[in-house]
Amino acid sequence: MSGCGTPQQLDPSLHREKKPSWIKVKLPSDPTFWSTKSLVTDLQLVTVCEEAQCPNRWECWSHGTATFMIAGEKCTRACGFCAVKTAKPDPLEADEPQRVAEATRRMKLRHVVITAVARDDLRDGGAAHFQQTIQAVRAMNPETIIEVLVPDFNDRDWALALVLEARPHIFNHNLETVARLTPLVRSRAQYQRSLTVLKKAKAMVHGKVATKSGLMLGLGEQHAEVLQAMDDLLAHDVTVLTLGQYLRPSPKHLPVIEYLNPAAFDDLKAIALAKGFRHVASGPLVRSSYHAANFRPELEVLAAIDADLHAHCGR
């Protein structure tokens, strides 16, 4: 994190980075990987594991876990770090929530992550589709922990409320990078807006949800800026943090300015925990949903959600 990340430094044509030895991905050998791939294909589902070229997809799929990406595979935004294609999206598929629920059942998932592309073409940004998917998964898999990784819905409170009304256990929205680099890394997003969305999400359900966010490192951020981002997240009631190395999906994307070694990630984890985060996943290959099931929301959060759901159903 020694670079200052100026626009010139982030020009994709100026960098050709060589990956260090600790960035290694094992190819799949477990038959569970292929059965998971077959199931996803059979149910015509999209996973962020594939669309975002996640380096951990071999490992996660071999363990029978996946992060489902709803609302299509075409995004309305063109973030400089993301491998998901930018194009005019297709119409939403009405039966997709049920297919995600069925996949969760077949895979016997204890913890499912549901994410989506940004859908700025829709008035609600896809919030109602999130709601329907959460409800379908819960109806078919009542014991499964449900985590959502959402876009910012352009900070529309009523759209955000649609997602929270379905009562996910974990609400995740990624800050992605530090304040200074946000205009370069995700030009249509705003640093403060993301923080506001996270704080509102918790307030809307009176604290009865675990909030989570993540940062990519190696884009030219400075150490002090990362610490400030941690403080900003804590000030906005975020309790779960992921820190991972940015890996360039293609020569057209932003370059890697720096590869942080595993020890640096360990140090940042220790700092984050000392600052007050409840759970921190930090490492070169960590992504938002990597080993997501290792974090189990507070028992009081789970109990509160269950009580609210039972009360609602009893009306």
C-alpha cells in the first residue's frame, strides 16, 4: 500500500504485473466440483464465481458451495475492477427465485449467498427480485443462513426496505476501495453513499441483521486510507469485514499497483479486530463470499429474526 494511485498509475496500458508465488489456485480434482457445476447448469443459474472469475471457485465448488448471481449476467455499470460484462440487461426471470431455492436445497447449503448485477434499468434496482429470492430460499430451506450481497440501489430507501423486509441474516454491500480511489475504481458509485446504505440497512430492522463489507487492496491505496475506511465502516455499524487482493481480470481492467504479501493481510486482520470488527477474513485470495459460512451471525440477531418472522406469519 505504498503507491498513491494517481490516474496515470491506474492507466491499464502502463502496467503488466507478474503474480507473486503466494497467488496460486489449485485446479479442481474433487468430483463435488463437477456435480456442483452440473447442478448450476441444469437449473440455468448464474454464479458470481464464474462471472467474476473468482480465484476460489475451484475450492468453493469442490466443497459444494456457490454464490448465486440473480437478475442476469449483464450489468448496467462498468466498474474498472470487475469482470462481469456491461450491457443492456435482459428481462428478469420470474422463476429464478425458485431455481435458486431448489439449488440451495439440493446442495444442502447451511449458508447461501445471493448477489446480483447492478440493475439501474429497473426502478427498484432489482430489490423486489432480491426479496422474492430470499423468501423462496427461506420457504424451501428454513434452517439456511441467508446472506445478500447487494448493489446500492442508488440509495433509494424504499428499494432497500424491500430487501430488508425479507429479513436476510447478513446484509453485505462492498465499499470495494478507499474514498480517494472510489471515482476511479467504481465511477458510478459513491463512497459515502455505500456507507449510508449499510447504516440504513441496520437501522431499518432495528439492528436485527449483521452488516458486512469488503475492500480490495493493491489498487494504490495507502495504509492510512485503509485504516480510515475501517473506521468509517465501524462508524456506520458494520461488524463483518473482508480484505482481499485485487486481481486484474484482463488487460482492459485497472492494473494491480501492488501485491500485498500474506503477512500484510494478517497484520490488517489484527488491526481490524482490535478496532472492533466481530469477524474479519483477510488474505490475498479472500473475496466477499469466501468461506462465508465461517461467520455465523450473533445468536441474538438470529433469534430476533426468527421471532419477527414467526410474529409476521402468525398475523
